[in-house]
Amino acid sequence: MNDTQSITAKPAMPAAVGPVVRLDDVIKVYSGEGLAVRAINGITLSIPSQRFTMVVGPSGSGKTTLLNLMGCIDAATSGTVEVCGEKVAKLSDNAISDFRARNVGFIFQTFSLIPVLTAYENIEYPLLLIGRPASERRDRTMAMLESVGLSAHKDHRPNQLSGGQRQRVAIARALVKEPAIVLADEPTANLDSATGASIVELMQREQRERSTTFIFSTHDPHLMSYAHETFVIKDGALIDHRVGAAQ
């Protein structure tokens, strides 16, 4: 498949069933060395479940900070962040860690794989964290390896894999625990067009079968064309909200 070919038919807009992510007047300020940088400036938005949602904007606009707030990696300076019905600021550090482990999958642009673990072990790891039994871990991990085309590489460590293969491991790791939300920073950036197409199809299947919400920061026009909605941010502020394809 070349870059000009369509991936699959664009899915219909899922029915709105209430927000899986809700931000109300959220501000995030980073302070250090006598300086205060307002990375997020009063953003209010809501995202229903089972959506492909894109967050777009220029470099330095606050996209990664916004994803980190939605994923409970970072805490807002003020305002309300609600994820899967939980006001996350009210949760203890331990409760936040457990909540994040069970409900949120991450696909980082830098992969963030554990270097001493094999592809199989990296994908299995989230299931260990949430206490899934060994037989379920094995079945789910092998199914995900097959889904991303890496069954033959299951015993390879990250330094034995190409960039595209490492990205596929990262995607499988995010999906294996069937989270309510997957947050992805440029998830197709290291993939050729054919592999990117298969990954989008995998994500669409997860969306249909598991009601997964995918929230992407991306510049990939193919991926952006599948957006149910797109939030445009600049200088930490929400400047546009488009419903439908981003193109």
C-alpha cells in the first residue's frame, strides 16, 4: 500500500455515551529557576468514549503536556481533570498509579520499552502490573504479538529490533490490557505506510470491540483523516474544535 492509498473505510461516528475524559478550565504551570511557564492555559474540553480524537498544534503548543494530564502522568495546577468518571486530583499517589495501570495505555514517541526485557516480556508487563493470571497473560501477549506481526521476534530485546518493530511492540503493550483510553504521541511516525495501515485497522478493531478511546498527537495525514474530532491548541490554549475528518 502506498501513501496515496486509503487505509479502510472511515468508521461512522460512535454514539456519544458521556465523556471518558473531561477537562474544566485546566491550567498547568511549570516552575523552576525563578521562571513560571504556563504550558496549558485554561483548557475546557470533553471526549466521549469510543472515539479517534486528535490533538494537533505546532511544536511547543502543549500537546504532550495535555496528553500527560489526560493520562494522569502529570497533575493540573488548577482546574478539574476527570478520567473514566474519576476526578483524579482527589486520588492518592498509589491510587493514581493503580488507576492509570488499569485504565490508560500509552504509546510514547520514544517507545519507552524496558531494554532488558524481550518483546514478549515488554508486552506482558502491563498484565503483570494488574495481576492477570499466567494463562491469560500468555494468551493475550501472543495474540498481540501476532496482531502487530512480531510473533517471530518475541524473544528479541529492543536493541535487536528496528525502530518500526519497537514501535509495534509499544503499540501492542498499550493495547494488551484492553484499556479504556489509549494516549499516543505520533504512534505511526516510525512505521511504513503498509504497517501504519495495519496498525490503524488494529486500533479500529479495538475501538469497535472494546469501546476504546484513542487520543493521538500526530502529524500523520492518514491517521488524522480518521479523526472523529480534532482539538487544535496553540500556546497552551484551545483555539479550535473540529468534528469529523481533520483534513
